[in-house]
Amino acid sequence: MPQSQKFDFVIVGAGMAGASCAYFLSAMGSVLILEMEDQPGYHTTGRSAALFAPSYGNAQIRALSVGGQPFLDNPPDNFSETPLLTPRGALFIGRENQIGALDKLYDDISPRQVTVSRLCAAEVCELVPVIRPDYVAGGILDNGSQDMDVNALHQGFLRGARAKGAKLVSDAAVTSLTKAEGDWKVRAGGEVYTAAVVVNAAGAWCDKLADLAGAKRIGLQPKRRTGIIFDGPEDMRFSHWPAFIDIDEEFYARPESGGLMGSPADETPMEPCDVQPEELDIAIAIDRLQQATTLEIKRVIRSWAGLRSFVADKTPVVGFDPQVQGFFWLAGQGGYGIQTAPSMGRVSAALASGGDLPEDLKTRGVSTTELSPKRFV
């Protein structure tokens, strides 16, 4: 039997959630990050839409996003060689029968975000000239939304965690979790590791890891989301366009990689897997975009799919399991895990080490009660 290696914390999963937690937690104790793939971020982190949209998501998501923006605007020295955020803007559009949804979003976010403005149909079409005037009735522009360098953020967290002493082991899928003398024995990649706390940051596999720990599942549901890159219009400049998003999230698109990126915003329930795009979803994306715009999508340059994992209330799950001692949940980030990562890293590190929420995040409305796994008991 291999000799056990002891750490204060073992984090399972080296995607954005696990990496951001390790970055902050490694200042509070010894940290081991276990990644089942041969490279961190292979699944959801590496397949993100890469947009920071502080007006996106429910109240907890928005509070976490806004609370993390100072880090993204001014990361620590040597964190990244490139800016983490660059200006983009997000334009939420609606048809006549969606005006109520636009009104609700505007009422929810405008008191707290000075970057938000309400637009008429003509103003929407002026910003994104390919949107059909007979399709759109109005919109909301969030100038605070920005493009994110997801790889720079992810690598910055991992590099910073290692600089503070954290250890990363890849090709190390966890095969068993057992308790012995108050500590966890974690078997992964043919090795055994010991820690007082196991942080469950396994993404779509979080409920499966809970099974190994003897913890109750939280009802996590991975859902497939499809993306495509296609040629932009040849007769106009489009690199400056904002992302444009259907208010009911039936589709979204934005400039990317010299072309346009689009999605049907699909949420197809899946088992955890290395998910791939389906031809039907690609066709739906093309159809919805062509109904809303004058774009003629003749060539799909690239397509992909990723898993976004949600619990029923679409709020992340962060905190110690109420019944299994030393088992810490960092799960259910849905489609918001990249933009909330700086805040989620701070929150998870503080709570996993026995502390309290950072005061600035409390002030913004982040709540341990609303994030806690106790809500599933």
C-alpha cells in the first residue's frame, strides 16, 4: 500500500472553482489539488463563453460577480501578463412579447449598476446593425460587461497557488474517500493522501464525489451548452459590437476570434461526461440567430459543447456538508463560475478554513445561508 501524504486541505478538481479556492486557501494551510484529467480546465473551464456580465444571474450571482471585479480589474502583481478584462458590453434584447422580462431585469439591476441603460428598438439596431428592426422591440445595454481572458485567470490562480506551496497532481481521479482517526484518506492516481478537509470542486462530478464520501447528493444537474464560431458579415465592421443576448436566453452571440460566436443557450440535461456538440443544437443556433438578424451563416468554423452544472435554485453551493464532517462543497456554479471566481475563491477559502465571509462581500449581499448546502437537508 502506498504511503499516505498529509495535507491540511485536499481540493478535488483543478478547474476554475478548485484553482481559485487553492489560490486563496494556500495562504491558510497546505493544499493539494487533484485533477482527474491530464490538464486542468479541460471540461467546463476551457469551454466558457468568456464574458464578464455583472447583470447576469440571480441576486447572489450578481453580488459575487460585482464583488470580484476589483480583483479582475487590478489583479495582484505577476498574476497575469495580459489584462483579465477588456471592454465589450452586453446588450439584452427582447421582442414585443418580452418587454415584461426586459422591465423586470432593468428594475432589478439599474439601482445598483450605473452602467445599465434602457434602449428603444432603433438604438438596439444602431448598436448591432444586423438585428432585424421588425424582430426587436427594445433592449438593455450593460456597458459594464467585458470580455474575459479565461486562460490567463485560470493559470494565474494555479501559478499563484503553487507559489504559495500548493501541489497539483493531474491524472489523479479519486477512487475512494474514507475517514480514519478524524482525517480523510483520499485514494487517487494510485496514491493515498490524508487531509482534515476535502473540498469538493469536481464540477459536473460533485454529486459522484459526494457518493464516495457518504454525503447526501445536492441534486446537481449537468446541462449541455453548445457554442459555434462562424464568419461575420463581410460588408461591415463588427469587432466592436457588444454581446447580444435574448432576454429569455433563447440565443446569444458576440465577436470572437475574428468572427462571431453564437449559442442557442441550450440546457440539455446530461450525465457527467466529455460532452460533444450535437448537430441539432448547432442547427437550432443557426436558425435562431438568422431569425433575429440578417446574418447568413453559411459556414461553421468551429463548434463545441460544455457542461454547466446547476442545483434547483441555480445558486452555487458553498460550505461544509451538514452531516459529513470535513467535507466541503464548492459546486453548482452553473454558467457563472468564471465571472464569480475571484469572489468564490475568497468565500470558499474563508469558510473551508473555519472563517467568516469577507466583509466587503457581505456588504454586497453575499449570504452564507443562501450558499449553504444546509438548504438541501
